[in-house]
Amino acid sequence: MKKNWQSTLWHEWRNSHDEQYAQQLYTLIADTPANLISFGMIMVLGAITGAALGLLAGLALGPNAALWQQLMLMGAVIGSIRGGYLGLNLSWRAYLTRLGASLPVGKPDEWLVGGILLSGLGTFVFGPAFWICAVGLFWGMGGMIEWLNSGSKAPTYEYTYRAWFFWWRALPTRTEVQDALRRACIEDTTTAEIWTEPLQRLATNAPPPESVHKIVSKLSHDNWLVRLQARHQLIQLGETAIEPLKRISRDEETPMQPTAQWVLDMIGKG
């Protein structure tokens, strides 16, 4: 089944090492409606938060298991209703900002081992209630952070935490990205005004007139559009560009190293 253009561009955004280009993509798709999965996630997390607060209230009132269950159920119902209300007309910007407010700083793999150990220990000591309280309170605290930051210059959660988002799909190819941008231009005239000229630059299949080394040097150009065109030209060149890109990818001191490795990965995808 063909992916919608928003999905393709979200995965391009998530995997881009060019912050300016990623911001251009984010501006393009952030205010489009989020999907039903996102709406369901907001409802489920709201229900878990309500259940966690109900459990804590029950614990404060005394050792009465029946009361705990009633308060947890009541909290879950209220939390899911509130989550559903917040999910009405949910945009991707609002959804990712809300998720980012509840995510730990760092990359997912850096938290994996610690998270597994902590969850295993907590479940062993406290049982399944540990999961409810941990997830619910983490989500609730994120809501408080978002509320406290409202009306002020809040951190840019979307870019800072993007390693947590859209990791389950492969990198889109150069052709898929260009096709997604063209479809976005068809649906929105403002998008067309911004992206028509860049797309014309990217769409050419003629061999680049410049040498490979000249194109590689443009990976660090000040203009994000020049960098974008250079990446696509190198992917188009294929094997011709591999050797100079490999030299850069082995040099961890250069800021171009992640981009060079990304281009190599894209060439490898064919």
C-alpha cells in the first residue's frame, strides 16, 4: 500500500542530519491532522494517567483493595474522556510537542537497558501497579511541563526528541521524498510557492556538471537548499561518490560525518 505523503516526509524529517532542512519539512507538515493512532494513544495514556492518580488516591485513603479498583476505574474513565477531548482536531505539532514533554532526554537506545532493568525490578517488587504508576505519572508530569511552558518560549521538543519518533520504518528513497513533496504542492498553494523551485532543482536526471569533490564540499554549505541538492546529486551519482564519502564518514571530527554516512546508506538502498 502506498504511503501518504505526510508519512514519507515525517520519516525523512526524523532521519535528517540537516537541522535547517528538517525544520523546513516540519513547517510543511506539522499542522496537518494527526492520524487515528495518535488520537488513540492520547486516549490510552490519559486513561493510564487517570488510573495511576486513582490508585495513589486509594493508597492515601487506606488498605482497601476494592476502593483502589473503583478509584482506578473512575480515574481511567475520566482520563480517557479528557484524552479524547484533547485529541479532537489534533495536529501533528500538538501531538509531538505533547509526547516530547514526557520523553526523557537522550536517544532511545541510551535508555533501553536502564528502562528494562528498572521496569523489571519495579514489577518484581510492586507488581503490575508499578507500570500503571510509572507510565501514568510520567505522562502526567509531561502535561504539567507543557502547561508551565505555555505562553513562554518553550524548548523545541519536536527536533530535540525526534529520535523517539517514527523509528519503525526504513528511510524513504530520494524518489519517494520528491514524489511526497510534489503531492504536498498539489494539495496546498503555499507549499507550492516554497517548494516548486527546489523540486525543479532536485528533479533533474542529467549528470551534475561539477566534480564529485565539488559536490561533496557543498554538504557544508550555508544554504540548506544547496546542501539538499548536493545530497540528492551524490545519491544520483551512486558508486562514483562512494569513495570520497567513505573518507568523510570515517572522520568523526568533521560535522559532515553523519551526513556522509546517510548519503552512503541511501546509495546502498539503490
